[in-house]
Amino acid sequence: METTPTNIFERINQWIKESVTIKLLSIGFLLLILMIPASWIESLIIERQTRAESVVGEISEKWSGEQTLSGPV
């Protein structure tokens, strides 16, 4: 036989342990918190890709310059 908690704190504690809503809200909160570092990493990847493209363009511009092709007319 299961005893019912008599103390108000015990009842609240029991309700929190059994509440599906509290568990779902906790999972949702954790997901939102974990999305912050994921967005930082995504931003860092985009920044590095942009920098790599600009460096390739800069090196290509300095080393090659414009080229003129001519052939038999």
C-alpha cells in the first residue's frame, strides 16, 4: 500500500516527479540552451569560409593580375 504524502513539500515534490508537463518543459529548456553554442559554431564556420574565399581571391589578384589572350585572327 502506498502512503500519501502529508507534508505540502512532499506533495509538491511528488507532483514534480510525476508531472509530464514539467519533464517536457525541462527538455524544451535544455534544447533552447544547447542551441546557443550550436549557433556560435555555425557562425564561426561561416566566418572562416568567407575569410578563406577572400584570401583566395586576394592571392589570385596579387599573383596573376589580368591576362590577355590573343590568337590568330
